[in-house]
Amino acid sequence: MDFQILINNLTNPSLLFFVLGIVAVKLKSDLEIPSTSAKFIALYLMLSIGFKGGQELSHSEFDISIIWALLFGVFLSASVPFYTFYILRSKLGTANASAISAAYGSISAVTFVAAAAFLDVQGTSFGGHMVAVMALMEAPAIISGVILLQKYSDKKSSRGLGGIVKHAFTNGSVLLILGSLVIGLIADEKQAEGIKPFVTDIFKGFLAVFLLDMGINSGRKLKAFFRYGYFSTLFAILVPLVNGCVVAILSYWIAPAAGDRFIFSILAASASYIAVPAAMKLANPEADEGLYIPMALAITFPFNITLGMPVYWMIIQTF
């Protein structure tokens, strides 16, 4: 591994603010980001990523490679829950296995944002269509998780599959990303220049504040999580690592550009702690939120933004 890349990543100011948030919780500090401010920043990050992706896509030629990338993303999202469910079921039960497998098949938009910042440091770009790939990867995993739940659980969901799918696509973050992507795609180029300072220049500053809030939330959830023992912790590290490394190699045949391969890797390795929990409250209320949310937020997320991204990048540079 190129340890300089690892060191640069670990000393990234945004990441250090995330660590500060965890430290603040451990020190029992009253440091916190107001919930309304945190929500605004999250919306800003989604808007910025979506709009910039649409702008990039407007300058790209729409061809068969983009269609293959979209299909590959949907396939990853739909298939990961099926193999992870059977690993989890014997240890954590059907309800928890369904929720966790859906979370790990789906994606973390915030991890995507961090990955975009990582690529910026490396001086590497990625295709605007990868924003659409990210948005489309939310729902298939949720559908797979619900199918597995209904197949193996004695308690069937009272909410129809169609309602769950609709909820997945109308989730605020998904709708904002897709909507911003479309706006960036159709916006007049000269008019779009007017909001460029808003969606570009202040992006990293807002990301640092948001990751500080994420660190505080992660630190608060760790205590309840540890009662489940080592299995869930190992799963939250090893499964994303395997997914990210395998996709870093396989994605060469789908999207040979290094930036696109890296985005595919981080999407495969990330886990949802926003869209999936919202859907599982409706479809799978028996699942323990104190298990699958901390797995994704307090274990997988920090692993990916500290050690995972340099590993996936090294594989892409090697293969």
C-alpha cells in the first residue's frame, strides 16, 4: 500500500473533525450541532453532489457504457443482501438479518461525498453518471431485504412491497440527489455558473461540520452496539472490505476509468444508515435499530473513510 495516501487520508481535516466528534462524546462534552443545522448541511451536500453530477453528465456523451454502469450498480445493490442475509440469519435472527443485509446492499450518500473529496485530493475525476448510479442503488437492496423477510419470517409485513418501493424512491435524500442531477443536466451553462461558488467553493467546509456531527452521533451509538459482541463488529468491517475489494477489480470491465471504479468500490463497501432504517421502520419493525444503525454508522462508515478508501484505491492502481 502507498502509505503516503493512507497518511494523507488520516490527516484530512474533514476526517479529523469526525474523530473530534467521537472524542467529544467520550469526554462527555456538551458539544453538539443543532439538528436543524445538521439537516440543512446534509441537504446541501446532497444538492451539491447531485447538481455537479448533472453538470458533468451534460458534458458527457450518453452511450452504452453509462447504461452498463447503471445496471451494474442495481445488480450490486440487489444481490449483496442475498449472500449477507444467510451469513447473518443464524447469529442474529431473521428480522435483524433482513435489515442489516438491506443496509449493506444499499449505500451511504455521505460516504460517497467523502469518496468524492478523496478523489479530488488524488486529482482524479469521476463520471457524472455515477451520481445516478448511487441514487439508483438505494431501493433494490431494500426490496431484496423485504423479499427475504417475507420469505423466512412468520410475521409478514403489513405494508405491501409496492409501498416500500415507493417510500425508497421518495426518501428525501434520494429525491434531492436525483432532482439535483436532473436540474444540473438541463440547466443553462451560463446560468449554472452563478451558483458554482455555492455548490463548489464551500463544499469542503460544510463537509467538515457534517462529519463532526456524524462523529458525535457515532460516539453516542457505540455503547449500545457493543452488547452484541464481536460478530457484528467483524461483519461490519470484513463484509464491506470484501465487497469493496472485489468490486474494485470487477468494475474494470464495466467502468475502466479509475475514478468510476473507485466510486463503485465505495458504493459496494458502504452501508445505509438513513434510507434503509426509514424503510425498515415500515417493513420490519421487529429489527433492532440499536444493532444495524450503529453497524453502518459507527463501524463501517469510519472504517471506509479511514482505511477502506486507501485500500480500494491501491487495488485500482494495481489492477
